[in-house]
Amino acid sequence: MVRIGNGYDVHALAPGLPMWLGGVRIPSQNGFVAHSDGDVAIHALCDAILGALALGDIGHLFPDNDDRWKGVDSKILLGKVMELARERGWEIGNADITIALQRPKLAPHIHSMRETLARVMGTEVEAVSVKATTTERLGFVGREEGCEVWATVLLVKR
């Protein structure tokens, strides 16, 4: 048995905040405005896994009005989502993540993101794809106002 899930998330950018993507700190003058650490890639990935499990989204499990999750490392959220998947007998078959961000360039960080996400999810690096793109200066991403991420996962029954 297999299940597929899709996730999407957006965060605004602001000066002086840290930028976390795929569990990796990215050097940047701007970071994400968020209740947690703002790791938009992990948030989309969590939503994809939860979607495949038909368990809603991370806002339902980790609401932004709950101080327990204020400033939380999103890798912790991903770990908890993976616990839910494993409790139900599911493992990651593969994950595919696309990050749209005008700058900074993410190519130097892609492999670290893949390794970090694979470690947190308990899967092989070869099962985790991370791609980065710009929007050719179009829209809110192109104006450097924010970042958007799409994630798709395939879960396989153990």
C-alpha cells in the first residue's frame, strides 16, 4: 500500500531574522516571520506527510497560538509528524520539495538540507529531493517579500 500527500507553505521575509530551510541555517540578511523558527520547507513537508495520513495540517497539530511551539525548531515538528506516521505503520518512500526564493542562492545548501531531512525522517538521502528556483522576479517571491514551498511525499506501508 502507498499513499501520496502534498504540502504547501509560505512565509514572509523580514530583515534581521534567521533563515532556516530544510533544517539548515542559511546565511541571509532576511529571515522568516513565523511563530516557530519559520522553516517553510519543513512546514510544507509536514503538511505533505499529514495529508497522506489524512490527519490535517501542522496548524491543527501545532497551532501558532500555543506558546509551546513559539520559536520551536521545525525539525522537532517533523520528528513528531514522523512518529504519527510510524505509529500507523507508514514510512517515507520518497519526498520531493521545491523551494521558490529569489535570494539567497540555495544551491550550496541543497545537499545539507537533503541530509538533515533524511536524518530527521529516518530515511536514505536518496529518498529526499530538494530543488530551488526563483520566480524570475515575478510576484511576492520575486519582490523578495517571501518564500513558498511545495512538497510531495510517497508513504509506503511497512
